Amino acid sequence: MSPTQPAAVIVLAAGEGTRMKSRTPKVLHRIGGRSLLGHALTAARGLAPARLAVVVRHGRDAVAAHAREVDPGVMIVDQDAVPGTGRAVQVALGALDAVTLGAAVAGHQGPGVPDHSAEPPVLSGAVVVMAGDTPLLDADTLGELLRAHTEDANAVTVLTTTVEDPYGYGRILREEGTGAVVGVVEERDATDAQREIREINTSTYVFDAAVLREALGGVGRANDQGEVYLTDVVALAHGKGLRVQAISVEDSWLVEGVNDRAQLAALGVELNRRTVEEWMRAGVTVVDPATTWVDVDVELARDVTLLPGTQLHGSTTVGEGSTLGPETTLTDVTVGAGATVCRTHGSSAVLEDGVDVGPFAYLRPGTHLASGGKIGTFVEVKNARIGAGAKVPHLTYVGDADIGEGTNIGASSVFVNYDGVEKHRTRIGAHARTGSDNMFVAPVTVGDGAYTGAGTTVREDVPPGALSVTGASQRIIEGWVFRRRPGTAAARAAARALGMSEADADAGVAPGGLSPQARAERARRAQGSSTTPRDRTAPGNSAEGDSVR
Ligand code: UD1
Ligand code: CA
């Protein structure tokens, strides 16, 4: 273990977080695409500790499951009914001692276990304690604290900061003259004079394990909240003449905790400001940092341009020279180099180099657009592979499909993938040209280089090189509107266009009256020879009694 590698990090996450007023445990609320606990665990893991313990109680199962998901190596420790940060650390230390002993018994050389000792082995060395609700605290700051602790051979090293408004925080008590840290007093236990102190406890410490173990044994609950205060360890250690040091961090954002949703938002904005600034320094153009949101795990290459209103979430990565936005939200999307993605909402999609997407595209999971391809305006794509250079430019739904390279899908087409029970796949070959307003009724295949006419409903496979058109020819039913929709705005407009009087139009008289066939049909019906009653107003049956050409 290097001197700056702690024997353990203990992350405190058992508190209730009452002021969040949420069903979700406080440490599971998120900023920058990561839970508060996720931020804490990432920083903690950055120290490469031998063991990493998370203390849980409120929302226990959800918090424990999330902690394991973020970091499968964590040790979950359950706090009992005794409240307070001191109790939380005490149970964690007990659990760490137990695993240390267990490792020694099993014949393994556990962390911090002395080589030859008559004493039962317990955890020894530096123990970092931090709160699970301080999302901007990073491994660098923790590392500096640990280095000071080790180099100065401290028993206790506490991270502090000085703030304008210290209300609610524990205040750092220093000895007059020497400035030595003598203790921490909580807001509610403080005197008026102590409340004037603006140097506060950040709830981040390094302790020598043995000192911590012994001091916690002596911490009572004689305070305003009746809790076991971890902060009391500071005074106890000082009282024993042990070295207690405070390391002050100038940048207070780094150590600010989240207690309510206003702080959650403020820290979220600040984290984002820092993330975006880092990317700008790394060669990314951000036109409007205030409306650009980039999660901490997003990766951007040089010369990426983010236009206003762009939000990049999760594991999204963007290749060199691509332009995203304005108003684009991508979650877990891989974007290649030289791509343009405009006014697009996408998740779990892959966009290769040089693609052109949007404006107004909706990319659902499983969308894969190969290099140079296009997904245009008012196009929704789901679980579909669109080949290199292929284009789906306008007003189209592509679901469960493979589209070959160089193919063009006509405007306003639907990949009819759902039969009401199951989803089916459509395969369209390379360099095909499908007409506008096509329905691809899956499962169906259109071969390489095939064409389809406008308005084709493709139910049967189309062989390579064929043209497919839908059979029914267009019919014209003269005067239908006058007879079936008399008195409507449509009838009057048609009447004006044909130079008829509006009275004729309203009376339902078509130009030229009824055809002889229509008259005959009416007569037959009047004699009762027609046996099948029909919906005579539905346009689908309108040929009845009408003149068709
Ligand atoms: C604590 C410190 C205070 C410091 C402040 C910084 C104590 C007594 N006070 O006060 O000096 O200025 O943090 O934000 O330590 N937790 C548990 N188990 C518990 C209680 C809390 O695990 O029984 C966890 C919480 O989940 C949280 C952290 O400890 O992550 C701090 O708890 P919180 O209740 O927020 O402490 P504060 O009153 O803010
Ligand atoms: Ca707090």
C-alpha cells in the first residue's frame, strides 16, 4: 500500500435526507448523470482504498443495490437504530475489523494486518470518512487531505472550508494563539460566539484507525439531537494530545453537501459549468454554456461544436468535428466524426461518421446509421440499421428494419412492424428506391436495386431490380360531394369552382344531375330488390349510385 492509499474509505449514506421531501433516498438523486452516491463512490475509488464501505439505513435496499451497481467492490454496512454520524462510522469500523480478522483467519494477508501480532488483527492505518451527499468532492481533494494526514503523521485530519453563511454547519474550534484545532461544535449546540465562526466542518476526514476506534468508544449522545456525533472524535483526540489538523479547501463548491432540492439544482448547475468549461479547454466549441448540459461520463473529441440547448447524457461520445444542436438531447448515443445532428432526441443509438440527422428526428434504442447516411425531418427510427449513404429524409417511421447502403426511402413511409401481437422485421436491400407514402408490411423484403411506386403497400417480397406498384387504379366519382355532403363548406367551394349556384349545391344537385346508371340503381332500390343494406354515407361505398370514371 502506498502512503497515500488508505486502508479504508467509509462513505456515510444512512441519513434520511428529510429536507429532500422525496420518496427517493437523498443519495440516489442525480446531478451530471450520476447519483450523489455515485459521485462519492467515484471519488472514494479514486484513492484506491483497500476497502470501500458504504453505511446504509434509510432506503436501505435501494441505496445498497445502487452502490453495488456503481461499484461492485463496495462493502455494504447496515447502521443500527442508534442515530448519528459517529454511530455510522462505528458500525462501519466494526464491519471492517470483522473482514480484516476474517481475511487473517483465512490465511490471507488482509489490508493493514500486522505480520506478527498476538492481538487479534483489526483494521489499521488511514481511514477516510466522507459523506455520500457531497457530489463535487473529487479524488484529488481527498488525495491532498490524505497526503497531509500521512506526511504530518496526524491522528485526525479534517477537511474544512470557510463560507459566507455557515448556518447549519459544524464550526471548527481553534485554540487562540496557536490556531490548533480543538474540536467541532454543531450549529444547534453552539454558543452565539461560536456561531460567528465561518470555518466549517465538511464531514470529510482522515483518521488513524486505532484512534478512531478508541475515541468512538468514548463518544456519548449528550447533545441537542441525542445522536452519536462523529465530530466529537476531534475534541477527544485533541484532549489526548494527539495530532489533529485541519486542511482548508478554498473552493467551497467542492465540499458543499446537498440537503434540499434547491442545493441539488445549484450543485448541478455548478458541476455542469465545470464540465462544460473543461471541454471548452479541451477544444470543444460551446456556443452557450448556460444552456448546454453535459454529463460527467460524456466524451467529446476536438472541434466538436455544441449549439445552444444541447444536452448530452450518460455514456454519449462524439467524434471529431461533429456539430450537435441546437436543441438536441442525446442519451447513451455514439456519434462519429464529422456528423451533424440538429434538433434531435435520441437514446441508445449509433451514428457513424459524416451522418446528417434532423432537424426533428427521434432516434430510439437500436438505431444504427452507417457512415454518410441521413435521417431527416420528422423521422422516427427504432431498432433499425440504416446502411452507409442510405437516406430516410422525410416524415417516416422506420421500426425493426435493415436498410442497405445507398438506398433512398421515399417521404412519408411507414415500416409496419407490429401486427398487434408481435413485431416483425423489414429488409430493404442496397441502392433501392422506394416511393413516397409506402407501407412496408413486415415481415417483408425489398431486394437490392428494386423500386416501388408512390403509395405502394408492400406486402409481398420485391425481387432485386423489380418495380412494385399497388394494383388498384385511381377512380373519380363525379359530383360525390354535392350528393353526399350537401350544404358543407366543401360543397360550396366546389360549386363556386364549377360556376354553379350555391342553392343548387345546397340542394344536393350535381352538375348535370344524376347519371342514367344512378337513376336505374335508385329505382331498383325503391322496388326493394336490393337486399344488402349498406352504409350509403361512407366514402368507401360511394360508387353506389354514383358515376364513376
Ligand atoms: C454533519 C456534521 C457537521 C458538518 C456537516 C457537513 C456531524 C455531527 N455533523 O452535519 O459538522 O458541518 O455534516 O455537511 O457529523 N449519516 C449517516 N448516519 C446517520 C446520520 C447521518 O450515515 O445516522 C450520513 C448522512 O447520510 C450524510 C452524512 O452522514 O451523508 C451527514 O449527515 P447529515 O445528517 O447531513 O449531517 P449534518 O447535520 O449536515
Ligand atoms: Ca448534511
